[in-house]
Amino acid sequence: MDLSRSGKESGDIAIPVREVKSSRSGKGAPPVVVASTTRLGQVPPTAGWRRGVGIIDLILRICAIATTLAAAAAMGTTSQNLPFFTQFFQFQASYDDFPTFTFFLAGNAITCAYLVLSLPFSIVCIVRPHIIGARMLLLIFDTLVLALTMAAASAAAAVVYLAHNGNPNTNWPALCQQFNEFCPRVSGAVVGSFLGVLILTVLVVLSAAALRRN
Amino acid sequence: MDLSRSGKESGDIAIPVREVKSSRSGKGAPPVVVASTTRLGQVPPTAGWRRGVGIIDLILRICAIATTLAAAAAMGTTSQNLPFFTQFFQFQASYDDFPTFTFFLAGNAITCAYLVLSLPFSIVCIVRPHIIGARMLLLIFDTLVLALTMAAASAAAAVVYLAHNGNPNTNWPALCQQFNEFCPRVSGAVVGSFLGVLILTVLVVLSAAALRRN
């Protein structure tokens, strides 16, 4: 079992190392060909599978870029002024009135930027499926970015929930009755961010599956 | 003759893969090849490394159980009544006044329960390092639980932030000036939960590293 595994490993590197050529065609010595496998015959079982995973990885990554970019854009461009104002200030709501929404915007922007920067590595994983380091790097940073996006999305979701419902125990009034344009857009941004989280989770599991078939 | 030569060679290179023991030193007697390899001699390069990772995994898992359990317990047992009350109701704060804190409690309890249930699988990964399925299973569920804990912790953190600071734009008053016992304990619970998230992140990366050395 160990020997066959090491054989697989040498197959991964795709160098047909062991060719035994028996020069002597002596009396009782038949020519023994040990490793007569072709390169193409060795590689596919893992490399082809990994290449497929890499292509799915690339597509999912582009989808995640779209969702996180949309979430950040929707949050960043939403602003609503109410038509009435007091003598002190006009009521207006935008993302920078809420620290949580600023964090949401920053988190999604960082995730989006990381995903764009990770595209070359993902392509490397398709072109050269045996480079494990790139896959490992992607998995580590995907996990970190998954945590960041989840933090941003759920913190914003908690505040959006409060804005919709308020909290009578603490005298926090519901905000969305007045800001009837602001709230739906922010909710949509949160939903988009959660979609990004979902895709990132799949990406992490896919990367682990690609690492498994070593 | 050929075999005896190979026996000499193996003796020279001192790799105890196959030992050739020729019991009879007769002229035409074929030497008997006995595969006397010890298990420990074959396994080390990957299995020993994986076993080390498994032990770290188990220790970190127990730490994560402690942190999430402490977070859930601190959140669940915190309740404070204020000494004054209006004609309508007495002011009191506990976790079930805030849906976010209820989610925090549930999320941390689920994570803690999962981690306890995952201990046998982690032990299996130490005892039988070549079982990749268990490791893969742990990685997938660790990722899901990481996302859940992160969601719970950051949603609660957003509400705790509001409770500490309030939000003048939306007339949400700061709560912690009155509930001076409730707020610190809840903040501590959130910190504990974030510690659990940190440990889970390390666990995911460790599992991926163990899968890599396949």
C-alpha cells in the first residue's frame, strides 16, 4: 500500500522515472519492464479531477466577486434624506451614520479585492494542478476572508434587524418606517453578502477536496 | 543469484524494506525473501506528521469547547433588574430581550455541542492517521461551524457596540449607562466567542495541512 502510494506520487510528478532495460538477454532472464506507463496514462486520475475542481473554483470565485462587489456598492451608494427636518439637523441616513455599516462596506470591499487578486492563483491551479502550494495558500486566505465576510454580513444583519423591528425593551425605535428607501437597499446588500459567504464556504470545501486527492 | 545480489545491496544501503534470509547456504537453493518490515519503519514520513497535527487538533478542540461553553454560559446566565420601574414594567435586561443575543446563545451552544461530538473523530485521526475521510468530514463541518460562530459573535458584537455607544442619528440611546452589570458580562461573552472563532480558523487550516500530506 505504501509502495503503491509512492508510485502514485511519482505519477503526480509525471516523470516516468523507473524504466528497467535489461541489456542482457541471457538464458533465463526475460526482459522485465517494470514501469511502462505513459505520462498521459499516469496523470489523469488526480490531475484531471483537480483541473475540474479548479475550473469550478474559478467560476465560483467570479460569482463571489460579483456578489460582494454588489453588496459593497449597494451599501456605499445608499443614502436617503427625509423631507422634514428639525431646527438642529436634517434627518438623513447613509452607511457612515452606522459604524457597523462602514465595517460591512470595508469587509466586503476587502473580500472583493482579495478575490480579484486570487484569480491568477486559481488559474495557476487549473494550468498546473500539481502545484499544491497555491491551492493551500488559497484555502488559508479563503478561510480568513470567509470569516471576515461572515462577520461583516451578520453584524450588518443584526443592525438591519434592529432598524426594521426596533427593540421595545431598550427604547430603540424602529427606523425603517421612516427610511423606506434606505432599509430595503441595505437589506439587499446584506443578502448579497451572505450569498458571498455561501460561495466562499463552498470554495473552502472544494479546495480541501482538491488537496485530498494528493 | 540475482536475488542474493539484491539482498546484498539492500544490506549495503541499509534500507530495511526487504530482508533476504537464506536459510540454506546450498548452491541451488533459492533464498527466501521474507518481508520483515516493521510498521513503524514504513509509516513515519506522513503518518507521524499527521499524528502530531491530530494531537494539536484535539487540544485546540478542547480549548474551543471551553471558550464557546463559557461564552454561552455567560450570555445565558446574565440578567439584571434595575432598581426603579415605571407603572408599565420593570426595567430588566437578559439575553432573551434581544433576538441577537438569543441567536448568540444558540450558535455558541450548537458549536460547543458539535465540538464535543467531534472529539471521537479527532481521536480517530490520531489513532489511524491514514483515514482521510474522518479528517475531511471534520474540515467540512469545522468550516460550517466557524461560519456559524462568526455570525453569532459578530452580530452580538454589533448590538453590544450599540448598547455601549448608542446611535444619535437614529435616537437609539446607549444602554450600558444603566445596565452596568449586564453589559460587561455580555461583552466578555462576545470576546470568548471570538476566541472560539480564532481557534476554529486554526483548526480548519490545520486539517487542510494534514490533508495536504497525503
